[in-house]
Amino acid sequence: MDHDRKTDRGVKPVNLQYLTDAADPRVADYTQLTDTALRRRREPAEGLYIAESSKVLRRAIRAGHRPRSFFLTEKWLPDLQDEIAQFPQVPVFVGTPEVLEAITGFHLHRGALAAMHRPEPLPVAQVLDGARRVAVLEDIVDHTNVGAIFRSAAAMGMDAVLVSPRCADPLYRRSIRVSMGTVFQIPWARLDDWPGQIGTLRSAGFTTAALELTEDAITLDELERRSFDRLALVLGTEGAGMLPGTLDQVDLKVMIPMREGVDSLNVAAASAVAFWACRRP
């Protein structure tokens, strides 16, 4: 049921709608958010993604993304009033923590969510245009790692990110949250064919370097000493490692020197080290 109710500061969003029933069909975008497999199928197919926390929500809007609806507890209304006011026709669903938890499947520690219209995918050629430092994520299926890599890429000055066909969705809720919304500020595109599109990178003038411990790998220090106009750093999934077809086609294999007894870093940590070492001059 909708109510005509003001917030504590006397500000009333135009389309404020209060929730009392966890089965309310108006909030179908927010149901079963903890079911990863379900959401992976639903969100791209339905053209949406979920922005979690006020900071992420703000960054999404400032990146030009459009909300389908807002979903929050009442105490967060004053904090987000400036953003909500930009979209007077967009529903603002408000409920108690208990009702919202029953809908989503988890407690909203950060107080606010928004269902956002998923932007149109960018073509690979557009993402590469003008880029000099690119990260390529090969089959990294852990959303936390994907989000952390995007955050490092944005912080360390990478120009773009490409993700393989089987890589996790950068716009999945956990990826966005871990990236702190930086996934909205760095251009990215999904490849259609990997490692087949290594040729696309080569044709665009990129030297491709895979972070993988192989017998012929050079050290990251040596890579840093070399001069590259355009460089693409390829990061593979943990455990299985880089695809053999990728290693056969890249120009270089690169290892991060480590002390004895430690043979690898988490891929997100390794990405931050590599991005810093290979940042643009």
C-alpha cells in the first residue's frame, strides 16, 4: 500500500511507495539477490543490475546510468534525497529492515539498493580506441576478484578492461560493491572469442603479456624496464591457470618475483602489483 508520508527532514520524494508485504510484485527486481546462479541469468536477460550502497548508487548515476527503482530503509531517505530528486517518476520503495530482508534474502547493512538499467555493451574497438594500457580478464569467475581488479585498474591508471566470454559479470552486485563503483568509470567490453581475439589486440598495436609462471617467463621488473606504447596484461583464473591457447599466442609471459616458499599471489593482488609496475609513463 502507498502512503503519503514525509521523511524526518520534511522532504517527500515524488514517487515514494511503502512496502508491507515481502511478496509485493512491484519489487521483483530485488527478490532472491543471494541466489548467484539465478541472478547471473536474470539480470543481463532483463537488462538490469543492482547497485548496493549510497556511494555506489551515486557513482552509477554520475556515470549516466538510469535507475529503474530505489529500494531502501526510511532512515536513508535524507541521505539520498538529492539523487532521488533527479528522477521524480522512478519508484522509491521503502520498508522496514525486516521486510526488505525478506525480499532480498540478506540484511541491508548499507541501507540502500537501486535497480539500474544495464547500459548497452561497448564494442571492443571502441574500448581499445585511444587506450594504451589494457587489462584482459580470462575466465575469472569469482565476483570478488573481478571487482577488486577493476578497482586496482581504475586506481593505477589502466585505460580499459576486456573480459573473456566466461568471465564473471563486472555488473554483478558483489563485483560492483567490491570495486566501489569504479566499474562505472573505466571502459570495459566482453570479448566474443578468447583467445581468438588476441589477434585483435595485436592488430591494434598492443603487446600482450600474460601473468603466468612459466619456464620462459620474464620478471615483472624486466617488463617494467621495457618500453611499450600499448600493452595488454592478461590475468588468468586461479587454480587452473592460463589457457594453453592463450600462452601459445601472447607475446610475453611475466612472473612476479617472490620470496622462497611463496609461489603465487591472489589474482586481484597480483593485478594491483602489475598495474602499478606497468602504468603509463
